[in-house]
Amino acid sequence: MLWETERARDVKARLAVAEERLRFGRDLHDLMGRNLALIGLKAEPAVQLGRRGRPEAVKEPPARPVPSETTPVSEVTR
């Protein structure tokens, strides 16, 4: 009976850790999505002004396209 109680406690602890990892993963996913969207929103006006002949808007154009909310994570992390 004692080992069953210990096993149940161990399973409960493992489930709690797994749930916390899932919660953390969801929060990190949301945070990354919001930040990437914000970067795109902030960069786009400067890029457009630079293309229209307003070099003071951008000192140097981005070396690669600004990631958008539809850009796969594999491309963002390169």
C-alpha cells in the first residue's frame, strides 16, 4: 500500500512538471508571436519611406526581409 501511495505521488509530481512545461511553452509561443508582429509593424514604415526616397527614415535597409506573422519559425531562427 505504501509503494502505491509513493508511486501516485511521483506520477502526480511528473504531471505537474509536464503541465508547467506546456504552460511555459504556450506563453513563450505567444510572446514570440507578439514580438515578431511588433518588429514587422515598426520596421515596415521605415522601409517604405526609404524606398520612396526618404533616406533619413532608414540609415541602412534591412539585409533580409522583416519576418511577418506568417514566416515559419525555422526561417526566423536562421
